[in-house]
Amino acid sequence: MCAGRVESPSAPVATPWRSEQMTEGSIKRLTDKGFGFIRKSNGTDVFFHSSALEGVVFEELRIGQRVEFTEGEGPRGLRAETIRLV
């Protein structure tokens, strides 16, 4: 018998990268200072900083690319966090 924690087979398994509600949009604007804006499907724009990117570097982003992200509050309002390419 193995020592350690035994989990119930009926316990839900959380997928860490999908634990929060993700929103989809596309890259609207990029700056040379490491930030930009994402256009959500409802037409509103959300600010993002390159530090929120996962699995892609800022220099590889292109206008129109589809992304998914979580929404959070920054010092100036709504911002995109945990940004991934779709």
C-alpha cells in the first residue's frame, strides 16, 4: 500500500489553466512600449501589458490575432490578464 493522500474517484479535477472564465477577443493595437489593446466580441477594448502573456512573446503578436484572457482590475480600470493565443 502506498503512503500518502488518496483522492476520491468522484472528486472533480480542476484544470489550472481553465479554472477562471476566459473571454475571447482579437489584438486591436500594439505599441512599442510593451502594451496594447484587445477588442472583445462585444466591441469594447481592454488594455493589456506584455507581462500578462502566456506561451507567446509580445514581439510575435500581430493585429487581428485571436486570443483568450481573464479580466481583472488594474489601476486605471479593466485589464486583460492571463492572455493566450486561441
